[in-house]
Amino acid sequence: MKSIFHTHKKSVSGAVQVDKIMLWVATIITLTVFILIFSLLYVILSKGLPKMTLHFLFGLPEEIDAGGGIGPFLFNSFYILALSLLISLPIGIGAGIFLAEYAPNNKFTEFVRASVESLSSVPSIVFGLFGYVVFVEHFEIGFTIIGAASTLALLNLPILTRITEEAIAAVPTEVREASLALGATKAQTILKVVLPAAIEGILTGISLVACRAFGESAIILLVGGTSTSGVMWDAHPLSEGGTLPVHLWYVQSEALVADAQEIAQKASALLVFIVLFISFSVRFPLWIKQQITTSKKHNVQ
């Protein structure tokens, strides 16, 4: 009996040691990743942000002379992002709700889910080629803002649909049953109970697609073009749709301006800063909600 007790004690002690070692390994890996990420961010931001000026942000670009700005490219970046989200959010979230709540469990639905997952992993340049064939060649509208925004919306749709479906499916069934038992219809249950419970996952998906769309370059190159109309605040949907990532690529590869390297550094820093800001802006309401919920729990206790 004693030998069995000692054997069990040794096995428990060995398991504890393994847990401690794995904890240390995971901690070291996590810290290493964070250090690498923050070092990369520091290098990019420190080279560009101190040199940033209002003229650079809102001025017109120069072809040869130094001192040009990125105003039209920056405006196009936000404009195309807004248009793409305006198209993709209702369709993507609606499709996710349908697949999670209304679609029957049959082979056709499974085929649709498999297709959505496959499209989520397709490289963006494939969507860009599709957009080029549809908008530039078939409809013959050329390199335009509306073509780039529509193609970006197609890129966003599979990711939004899949993330929305998973977020809604993660809501416990008991929550739905309780709402239905109180007399709510299925639509009321989805709108007032299920969606608020799944909002954190849905907002995370919106953050992912917004940041990806803002930094996208392959689609813009093929469908939006590499330049702009040359006019600041040009919101015409048929204007050329060059964005900040495309301008960054152009400056680094083909530009003739004397300060190309400085423009590239400032554009890189601005691009990283805006992506971080978009991600923070989408997640900030969730943080506020969590703080309010935590505060209420403490007050109740």
C-alpha cells in the first residue's frame, strides 16, 4: 500500500514539475513574441511619426520635386474602406445569421459552409484578378474607386460570414430557449438576445476585415489603379482609386522624387498607426462594456 502511495505521489510531483516547465516555456515564448512585435512597431513608428506634418497628410503628391504629400491617397484609403464595409457588413453579417439560425442541416448547407471557409483562405490577388475581369474588362469602367471597394467587399464577405456564424453559434442554446419561453419570436430573440450576446465576436471580425482592407494593396493595384484624380476630397466613385499602401509600394519601387525614402518611412508609420487605431476603435466599446459590467458586479457584492 505504501509503495502505491509513494508511486502516486511521485507521479503527481512529476506532473507538477512538467506543468511548471511548460508554464515557463509558454511565458518565455509569449514575451519573446511581444518584444519582437513592439520592437518592429517602435522601429517603424519612430522613423516616420516624428517627421509627420499637416502638409504631408493633406498635401498633393509630387512627381519629381521633393516635399509632396499623400492627401488624395489617404482620402481614398478611408473612402474605399468605408464603401467596402457599407457593402460587405449587411451581407456578411446577414449571411452568418442565416447559416447559424435558419439554414437547415443538410448537405447543401455544409457545401455552402465549406465554400465560405475556402474563400476565406483565398489570396487577395485572386479576388483582385476577378475584380479586374469584372469591372475593368467586362464593364469597362477602368481603374475606379467603386471597383476597388466592391472587390474589397467580396474579400471581406467570407471572413465576416464565418466569424458571425461562429460567434452566434457560441451563444448557449439555453439563452434562446429562455427568450422563446417568455413569448419572444425567433426574430426578436435573434435581434435582442442572440446578437447582443455575440457582439464581441462580431466586432472582432469587423476589426479584422477593416484592418485587412485598409492595408490591402494587391486588389487596389489591379482594380483601383496606382494613382488618384489629383484632387483632394474627390468622392466621385469613378475616379481612380489609388490608396496609401499602393502609393507606398510605388514610392519604394518606381518613384522619381528626391525624398522617396522619407515618404516611404512616413507612409509606413502612418499606415501602421491607422491600422492600430482602427483596431482600438472597434474594441474600445467592448472594453467600456466590460468595465461597466465589472463595476456593477462589484457594487452588487
